[in-house]
Amino acid sequence: MNWKKSLRAAGLVAALTFSLVGCNTEGSYSPQEIIDQALQETKEPLTYYGEYKMDMGEIGGKAQVKEWTKDGKRRIEMTAENGEHIITVNNGSQIIIYDVVKNTVHKMDLGEGGFDGFQSPRDQAESLFNLVKDTHDVKIAGEEKIAGRDTYKIVAKAKKDNTLIGDIEVWVDKKTWVTLKTITNSAGNKMTSEYTKLDDSAKIDDAQFTIDIPKDAKVEEISVPEPESVTLDTVKEQLGEFLMVPEGNGLTLEGISLDKGIEDRSEYTFNYSKNGQKEISVTVFKANSNANKEESVLGEKEMDIRGQKGTVMDEKKFRYIGWQENGYQYGIMIGNSDLTIENLVAYAKQMAIVK
């Protein structure tokens, strides 16, 4: 698991919370009540046409977006300042991504056994607010108009500096509970998403959720492989001698998974429990000496681990240590949120060679 890339994407999660729906309710609310209301599931998905602009900062530049949503289906057309033109359709059974400039199409199946890596905007927002509720002070900062609509402005201010996810500002439509504007400062990158138009009375034809694909377009079916369960003997076969946290004192190895990932490398994850609860996950793979060193992310610090130059990430709900030793890259991540960085370092010190 490339956790650094996942963390850098955290800001994008916030920027994409653009279709939260709930009941139409009036009155005065606390920030949590507004968030809860916006995240409520509804039996009748909202239908609307919208236009918004995105500024994804250094990682993605600027783009103009058009969006059609109906009965849980969605079509998004994005035109970026660099000339990119991408059409993405979720038709309920597939996600189809058409790159107009490159004339390429990627298709991913949804549903049971299919691709499930695209969280709904509601799930994205819920994950984000759950992530920051203990690390940020959340308050209502007033009521403003966005795209001519009345909104509540919610501000989540980080309680300490140099955190992975910094300050967040969200504007929620009072009528539809759609998030009309979001500003995030995450992993050192500022992102803004703001609607310029939202029409919740729009009549949307089902034809919007199809794409006329040119005959000469290159079409590729994409599937995301699930991590494969493997045995310790298999890992030994593939890696040779490597370090492993030993079982004992209540610590039990529950299983080992293989993730070949997108970087064409075999990464093994050892999942441990203690007293019947998740304790730690330990990853190991052969380090590529020719690979460029990964840039650090906000909140990551250097630290000596087992006599090696390593890095640590110490957030309330995400604690991780990583280092290279004898040609292998190791990482230890919390499964139990009560564990400290010192606990992880202690586990690292216990590691012994497996032959």
C-alpha cells in the first residue's frame, strides 16, 4: 500500500464532496447537526444539473466541470486549463471514463465482485469529517450565498500546526444539503471547489448516462485485483531473509496478504491482533535502489528506527513508521488507535530475521 499517495489524495476527497443529499429541514443547527443532516441517506436520490470550478493547486491545476445526477447515476464532464477533456459516467453498472483528447476509454464494472474503489460523495464526506472531528475545532461561521443559493458555512480548524489535513471550509446548501463550495488545505496543497450553478429542478434525460464512443477509440477494461492471501512460506520464497515481528505476549499473526499494486512490486502485509483486537500491520517489500526517493508529506518527520534513517507520521488516527534496512522497505501502521509512535518503534526493535 502506497500510503503517501493515499494521504496526498486526502485533500481531493474533500474537494469532491459535491453531492451530499438529505431532507429539507429548517431551523438553527449545530455544526454536527448540519453535517449529520447533509450525510443522511435518502430513498429518493436528488436530481440536479450543476456546474462548478475546481482549483486543485499544485497537484492538478484548474478545471471547469459540468455534472448531471439522477437516480444515483452521474455524468461529469471536466475541461482542464491544460486542454484535457474527460467525460466520466456512472450508469449504475459501470464507470466509463472517456479521454476525448487521447481518444481512450476505460471501463470498470460496479456491483458485486466488481470495482468498488469510487466512494460516493456522501461516503467521501463522512470519511473526511470522521477523520477530523477529533483533530479540528468545527463551528458554523455564518450563512452565505453560493451560486445564488443560501448556505451554511462550516469551518474545521486544525488544533495544531503542520498536520496532514489542515483547515477546511465547507458551504452546505440549506435546501438540498449539497456541498456547494469546499476549501481544503491538505498535505501542503490548497484545493477549492465551487459551484457556479445548481438546478435541482432540471429535467435530465437518461441518454446523458451513455457515451458515444468513437469506433477508433482505444477501449480498456479495468479490474482492481483484491489483495491475495499468502502463506509465510510463500513470502520466504519470494523475499529470502527478511525481518518480521514475532508472535508472543498476546500478539497473534492473523494473516499475510500480497498486493502487487500499480508500481509492479510485490508488497506483503502482515496483520497482527492482540487480545482479539487489531493491533498493527507490518509491510515489507524489496527496495528499489534505482527509484527516486519519495518526497515527504506534511506532518512527516525523520526519526532513527533500528539504527536506520526512517520517517514517522503521528496523527491521532494515523500513526506510521517506515525505514529501509538491508535492501528492504519496512512499515508499521497502527490497527489499535491507542498505540503511540513509541509502541510502533518498540515493535520494530523486536523484529528478527526470518529464514
